[in-house]
Amino acid sequence: MASHAKSGLKAFTVPVSNPTAAQKPPAAPGNILYPRKRFLSQNIEINGVTRINAWVDSMRASSPTHLKSTPSLAEDQSSWMLHHPSALQMFEQIIDASKGKQIVMFLDYDGTLSPIVDDPDRAFMSDKMRVTVGNLAECFPTAIVSGRCRDKVYKFVRLAELYYAGSHGMDIKGPEKGSKHKKASESVLCQPASEFLPMIDEVYKQLVEKTKSTPGAMVENNKFCLSVHYRCVEEKKWSELAQQVKSVVKEYPKLRLTQGRKVLEIRPTIKWDKGKALEFLLESLGFANCTDVFPVYIGDDRTDEDAFKILRDRGQGFGILVSKFPKDTNASYSLQEPDEVMDFLQRLVDWKKLSQGNPEC
């Protein structure tokens, strides 16, 4: 492990461990993957072969509001919940599975700690949620893992005792102060995609110029990746927007295009994602090869699946998908919305305090 010196921050690449699975995820009824349905495409081809219509179909699929309420959907919902039951309803089973192990919490931001909103710059978390997350960090090592720029996520959350992993884990820093879980005297910093910064800035300027003719489109610079939001774009304009983005990104073979909830995301092609960020943080905390660690990752987006899969492959802890609709997922449990996430986190805090007889964890 390496950390930044007092005189300045230095980027570095950290080898990611691949520990042997030490335990099974907590038992849940039918704890298997939901039958494969392509609600979202894994990646969007940008080599000109895939038709633009396929892009638009995938963009529609990322919008659950387009799903109609039908008997078959209700049956899908019921079946899906059997395989991915509510983490609130299964709380006691989850606690039983974690006994004797160190719980480590990983939280996405948008759609998990804050509601999804039309303007991404106004995705504020509630004061009650902030207090809950702060209490959580007093009891367990806690990290925010987001596609957003790390600095922007920090401005939303404003809790110095957390770990922050921005840009889908390509920009990681440890607590500034106040965390008793912190192992080192220096803040951890990992920026495996630093060499791409000039390219990202260049593509950002081109995308802003290219998409300005599409009303409602917004390009967000998340430092090590870019997000093209189309939540406020009329659906009839999606094809035009997809073509605009494709025309820019196809000139940069070192960048790849993926899709989230009402957003197209441009990232470096390096093998780094939220799953790798999770592993890096576990290693930073000294849990790389431990059998007595219990990671819990809560997220709502397709990009969170990389972290869910890591936990399933490790056989440690589990993922919780935040969704009101059935989705193909590697998560073991589900919660419907940020309010349920807050309830789950508060129950963890209350359980920890009660188990230790310590009101301050």
C-alpha cells in the first residue's frame, strides 16, 4: 500500500487482491439470480456496427417509468422479490450471517442516499439521511462509491469521516478526520486513470458543443469520466443525442461508453470499476484476505453490479439493489427507495449500539 505525502497528493495504481471465498452470502429465500432479462445493455457498441435504434431501445430500457402495469409484470415482481427479498424484512437473517465479522459499508449516492432528480446538481440528501450516515460511520467503516466527481459527492454529503470513491472508483480518498476505523495516518488516495485526464477534458468540451442543440441534454464532467444526462430530453430526441455522443466517442478508442439510469457514461478502458474500488478499500482497511469481514454494498445503478458481483464471487457479505422494479442483478437483497435505505442503515446503527451497550458505538 502507498499513500500520499504531506507535501502533495500522488496518484498510483494498486494491485487488487483476489481472496479465496471464505463464506457464503447470507441465506435468503431462493438466493439465486433472477432469470436473465436484458433490461439494460452491458455496453453500447461505438464502432458503427450497432444500429442507433439499438441505442435508443437500451435508453428506453433504462427508464423503468416506461414499463406498464400488467399482470405479467406483477408476476415478475412477485417472482423477483422471492429471489431478492427486502433487506428490511430479512434484517435478522442478515445480522445472524454477520455475527463475529466486521461489517464494512459501501453506499452509492444518487438513487441510494438521495432521490433521482431532473437536475443532477440538485441531488441533495436530506439532513436526516446525513445524520444517519454519520452515525453509521461511527459504528462501521463506511465509503461512498459514486460515478460522480469525488469533490462533488463530498459537497453533497459533507461528512469528513467517510471514505470517498468518485468517478466509478477511479478517484479514492480516505477520511480527512474523525474515523476510528482509519488504519493509516495519511488519507488513502488511488487514481489509476490519471493519464486520461487531458483526454477526458478534451472530450468533455466536444460533447458540450455537440449536444448543445439537443434541449435538456446535460454533460457532466466527473473528472475521470463523463456523464451525458438525458432525463430532461424528449424521447423523440434520444436517437439524435445518441448519435451525437457516438460521433465524438468513436474517435477515442481508449474510452468506452456505458449506460446507467437516464445517463450515458464515458470512461477510460482500464480494468477499473466500482468492484475494483471495493476491493481496494477493503485492502486499505486491512481486510484484503480476511475471513472475518462482512462487506455490504447498497446501490441502484447498473454500474453497481460490478461491486455486487465481486461480493458474490468472494462469497463474503452481499449486495442490496435499490429498485422498485425487477432488474437482472447480482445483488442478494433489495430496497425500494432511499427512505428504505435510511431505515435499513438506522437499524444497523441501533443493532450495533445495542449489541455493544454503547450509545456511541
